[in-house]
Amino acid sequence: MNIFVFVKRVPDTESKIRIAPDGKKIIEEDLNFVLSPFDEYAVEEALQLRATHEGKVTVFSVGTEESLTILKKCLAMGANEAVLLKDDAIETYDGLRTAKIITQALKEKFSDYDLLLFGKQSVGADNAQVPSMVAELLGLPQVNVVTKLEINGANGVAHREIEGALEKASFSLPAVISAQKGLNEPRYETLKGIMMAKRKEIPAVTVQDLGLGEEDLSLNLILMKIESPPPRKAGTIVEGEASETTKKLVNFLREEAKVI
């Protein structure tokens, strides 16, 4: 079974994000970057499927050379190979651009696959668009936000949590699956894996190698401005006897919060 996993380098969710003066990008200096958490579930699922069905796990990332760090992490977790789809553009937040690069790579260079795994979204852009776009561009079946995955031969069943119920979707391979939290428990890298990953050469395929030009990758999304969320207002404490506080609370909800 040949499994491809697509991952992304994102700012650590515990880092303090600073916005650049132009308001259109974040300041990366002194910012810690990590493998997107949902992508870890995708990598782990690929490794577990390989253990059951044998085969090979190859991890891809679209981005600059800085993305080599997270590809090394995936190798240390146990992936067989890694490939950098090199795109020197800064974060565009345009999922279609990324999807086009991935699709072209799969059509031109890496067509031998049985399953494409993604995290349900990156915690950087948070668009949750790329898996569905890739599936549509390739004409493949897809199931998103999957919490359980079963593969049997050329077919599979994916479980999704929906409002008040569990949904099961059947599909044929090859297919696109995006991983949700709860699909598994991602493993830590081993010391042996880390040492092997350091020695592993990661090939880079540029967008030019794929035959993509500026017109092919023109942005369909224009970023106008990035803003930090407004600071939360201090809470209001209502004190006094129950009969008094009830009136104060109702008045607050009606006059200030305007929720009743």
C-alpha cells in the first residue's frame, strides 16, 4: 500500500504572534514553527496502516526550505521518504494555489499512490480547504474530519462525528482522507529515528520543475489585512442578596449585553 501524507509548517500555537507593520503578514523572527497538529494524526494513521497492510509512507510539504524541519520530524516518526514541493512564496492563505501544486506533482511526478492523507486543516491558515480541492482536481472520492479509518483491499470505510451521531462513509481507493483529532494518538520520534532522519536526503521539486508558471499559480484570494482579536473586556461581578442580584443581572443582560 502506497500512502502519501501532506503536511504543513505552522507557527506553534503557544507562540506569541506579532503582526508586521504592513498588516499583511506575521513577523517570523524568534517565532517557533512546528508540524501542524492535525497533520500529526495523518502521519500516525499512515504509519499504522503501513504496519497492517505493509507498503510505504511518503510525506510531502509545500513550502520553502524551512519546511525541511517538519519533514525531518515525519521521517523521525517513521515515514519512509519525504519530498519538499518547493514554493518560495510567503504564506498566501490561498488554498487553491497549494492544491494546484499538489495536484500537479501527483499528476507529473508521483502518480503511484493508493491513499492521500491530510490533516483536516492547518492551524496557520485554518481554511480547511486543501484536501477537498485536491480531491476535486484529481476526481477522487473524499471523506473529511475522519475519526476512524478502515481499509480492506481496494475499499475503505471512514467514520465521522456529526451533530448527535456517527456517520460512516464507504469509498474506493485511491481516495483523499483528512484526519480529525481522535483518529489516533500520534507517536513521539525515537532517538534512532531522529538520527536516521538527520542522514536522510530530502529531494526538492520546485514549482518550475512541475511546469507551473505565474499564471497557473495566480492568487484568487487577496489578503487585505491581518488583525489580532480585540482584547476581552473585564467580567462583571454582581454582588448582593439574591433578590437584588437577579434584577441587576437581568438588567445587565437586557441593557448592556443585549441578549434578551
